[in-house]
Amino acid sequence: MNRISREKIREIVESVPIRIVVGDDPTCPVCQCFNGAVRVSDKHGTFLCSCCDTTGDVLTYIRKRDDVSFMVALATLSEISMSLVGGQANA
């Protein structure tokens, strides 16, 4: 199994603003709360649900929303990144 460096993971994560993944009116990937319950920090690339206190970065959001492994979430984020930057970031 190929290992991906932390630097490459960071590059992929930083290439996609979290708002692109969660949208303008996000739903919590754990408790499904919406209508302002989920706060998103574009500056820090994180989310926080005020209903269930779930928090994390864009990879955590994808993992919990889609119920997938870290590697699948990273591949998903890489695909989003490639569509945004024309294929420059890949896992």
C-alpha cells in the first residue's frame, strides 16, 4: 500500500475551501442538524455543530457525511481539488 506524505495531504486539504464541500447552509454530518446549527470557519478550514458538538476539518466532514475511510475521503477531496485547479493536486 502506498503511503501519502503529510505534506501531500496538507496540500490537498488546503487546496479546497471547506465551504465548497459543506455548502452555504451546511447540515451536520452526524446529527443532521441544519438551519445555522453548523458553523464553518473558512479561515481555519473547520466546522462545528452546535447541536452535537461534532467538529473537524474538511476530511472529517467528508468521512462522517459519507461514512467512509480516511483514504476514501482523501480521494474524494482530491477529485474536488482537481476539478477546481485543473488537475494539479492528486492523491
